[in-house]
Amino acid sequence: MDLCNPSVIKSLLGDEGTHLRKEYGQNFLIRREIPARIAEECTESEESMILEIGPGIGCLTKELAERYGKVVSVEIDSHLLPILAKTLAEYDNVTVVNQDVMKVDLAALVAEHAEGREVSVCANLPYYITTPILMALLESGVPFRSITVMVQAEVASRLCAKAGEDTYGAITAVLGYYGETRRLFTVPASAFLPAPKVNSAVVRIDLYDEPRYAPKDKKLFFGLIKAAFEMRRKTLVNAISAKLSYTKEQVAKALVSIGLSDKIRGERLSTADFSALADALFERK
Ligand code: SAM
């Protein structure tokens, strides 16, 4: 069965009396080579357990099941469960969990299914909730090897930006704490049913085994990033002193002590710079 064929998709949904649901961000892939390529490029370790978010009717799930040791797919839409039971019937290494990924205990789910395997994430994400899902994955404490996700092209640019670029934002600086992010390839809007208004791209984050940055006060480090980008147009001295309990003089001195200008804006600071600044401010308290 070709799960990327629009007629097959419509008839599978129709047979269960359901349809594509906008509220769940259901834009299904209709070009067969794309799920195959995402699955191929999401990790190098064949024994892995892959955590998939939003299997839909299973086009990517199938490709993952054929390549990796174990697949656990979390799907919010219960109407899709009987369809997945049919389309994935031949794979005994797939478990479908009918839950909202934002409510699931990811650490417990992985502990239950990984059986000592390395774990990676692979998903064509629902676009209405991309950043919250990424943050939930990163903050879950699960030692994912990699996270490979399809997102809107402009979000992909944000995730992969370098400090100082227009698309660089809080999420970019935060991602830099957890791992290295790269854009794998672009996917045209026409590859989805229904076609969204914009193109998409697949991004892979390789998580660090050991933290690359170790700010003494993690809460302060993340708080600085948040403050810097909430008031993007202000200098960092003004943004931080307005949001956190530091005076302008303290922030200015801390910046100069790490070799940065006291006139600089947050969007120019790399993750390493934010970490150094957090430590310089921590020492000054
Ligand atoms: N994997 C399929 C594909 O590539 O064609 C479907 C991808 S579609 C963009 C997103 C999928 O995520 C849908 O199946 C949708 O029902 C599911 N989804 C949306 N919100 C979710 C949530 N909070 N938790 C789990 N799954 C969710």
C-alpha cells in the first residue's frame, strides 16, 4: 500500500469515517521519497529506538520500522489508531501510543521501550506546536542521540542560524546549549496534503554527549537568553537590567570582563557568550 498516494490516504481516512484534521496540523506527506530520506538520515545507528511524534497514517513510521530496531510513535488523534493498526500490521517492532506528546512522560516512555538501545527522535512535526515540542524533548532529560524534525522552512532557518543573523533568536541560542543543529534538506509545500502556504525543511540536532557549556547557574543562563530576545531592539545592558535583578553597571562590567562591548545587543551573542556572561554576572552577585 502506498501511504503517500492521496487517493489511498483519503480512502483510509474515509473508511474510518474521519478526515484530515487542521486542528492537529495534519499535513500528510505525499511524495514517497521524502519519508524514506528523513528516515535514512535521522541516525546512523541501526539498533536505535526511534521516538516518532505524529505518525499520521504511518508513512514515515514504516520507513523507520524497516531501518531501525524499535519505533515508538505518539499520536494524539485516536481516529488514526485503527488505520495505523492496518498500515503497520506487518511490523512487530512498532508501538503506537495514543497520547498528546505534550502530556506524556517522555522519560518513562523511553525507559519502558528502549531496552538499552540508543534513542533518537524523528518526526514530521505538527506546525502549530513545533517549538513547545522541541523544548519538551530537550528538557525531558532523556539522552537522545539526535532529533530530526520537519518544520516550516522559516523555523528551520531560525533553528540553524548563527549569532548576528536576522533569523537568530532565543530558540537558536538555547539549542546551542544542547547540541549542533543543521539543515538536511528543503521540502516544497506541494509534497503535502493539504499543501501548506510555505515550504518546509528537515533539521537534525545532534545532541552533545557531555554538555559543551556548563554555566554555574543554569537558570540565570536561560533567563539571560529570554531577557535578551524579549527586548531584542534594546542593548543587552538595558534588556537585562529591565528584566533581571542586575543594575546597568553590573551588566556593563560583566560584558566588558568577557571581552564584549557594553553597547552590544543580545542577538550578537553566541551560546558560548551567554554562558560566559551568566558566569560573569554570577560572580558579581
Ligand atoms: N507523519 C505523518 C506524515 O509525515 O505524513 C503525519 C505528520 S502531520 C504534519 C502531524 C501529525 O502529528 C498528525 O498525525 C497529528 O495528528 C499529530 N499530532 C498533532 N498534535 C499532536 C500532539 N500534541 N501529540 C501527538 N501527535 C500530535
